[in-house]
Amino acid sequence: MPAKEGWGAQPPIEILRQMIDQGGWYDFKEKDRPFRHIIDCNFLSAMGPPGGGRTFITPRILRHLNLISFASFDDDTMNRIFSTIIHWYLSNNNFSGELVKMENKVVFATLEVYKTVLKELRPTPAKSHYLFNLRDFAKVIYGICMADKDRVNQPEHMIRLWCHETLRVFGDRLVDDDDKMMLFKSIRDIVKRTFGVQFDNVFLHLDNNGDGKVD
């Protein structure tokens, strides 16, 4: 959003408000500056909640608009929606029953990462692209739903795939080493708590120095 001036107004917003209030603008290219009426024009706008470079806008323009807002899904709804998607994919593509039973764990683990990212990785003027929403959550699930049953045929493979998709969707957007490490540690912890296995054991094949840890 444009920066506010000394009196709290935002000039671009005020220009739009003049159009809605008075039906047009003055034409400063002409010497007598005639008023140009704009007809048959409707406004549709969208905005996110204040924070991360976004700010409150004047109620003088909000009063002209019909406001529609959507509440976030609760955890049970998220689990129901995405568990159904994963179950349908794994069942219809003849994955083993052991992997099909992991559907709830995969969704729950993704939800844990999603909530952690929303809480810890908020947008700032320097990181204005740190904007995560339900679309990112869905990308992780849809990435898992591209799995090949001949390559993903063990629980460890599913966990590795989940970690890959989580880092691809959320991690690739991070630009700060501390943020990347925070996400990595969160994934390590969630793998242990949700899937009941050690992260280092799942990725033991990547332990190049033989110290039993994957960093």
C-alpha cells in the first residue's frame, strides 16, 4: 500500500475515492481543467489484513464498498479436506495399505509446518514475499499426489517425499539463513513427533561424513 502522508491520507486511494464520490476526475492537460465523467464503471478490489507492509485504508473509501471476508478453515476441516484427497489418490493408484494409512499423518504434519510458518515467518518490508496461504498448503498435498507407486512404496519414501515437498513449497521462498534453519529444525521435530521416526534415520543415505546426523 502507498505510504500515508502527514495527515494520514494515501493519495492513490484518494484519487479512487474521488472517482467513486464524484464520478470522475479533473483533466489537468486542458487549460480550463474540465471535469471528465467516467460512466459504466464498477470497482472490484481485494486486500489482505494489515501487517507486513499492508496498512489500514481510510474508511472514507470503505464506506462505498460491500465488504466480503472469509474465515480461515479450522484444523478439523483442513484434515478432512486434504485427507480425502490423499486417500483418493493413494487408493485409486494402488499404493500399499501401509502408505494409505499415512494420509492423516501427512496432512497433520503439513498443517503443523503451515501453522509454524504463518507464526514465525511473517512478512516484513525486507521480506514482503513471505506471504503463505492455503494455496501453499495445497501445493504440498498435490505434490505428494504426483508420487509414483513404484518409487514410493515404503513409509520412509513417503516421509522423504513429504519433506521434499515441504522444503520446495515453503523453504525455496526463504532468503534468510536463520529462517531456513528454523524451518529445517521444525521439519526435523515434526517428523519425529508425527511420523514417530528419527529424521536422521530416514535420510541416513545422505549422511556423507558418517556421524549419524543429516544437516
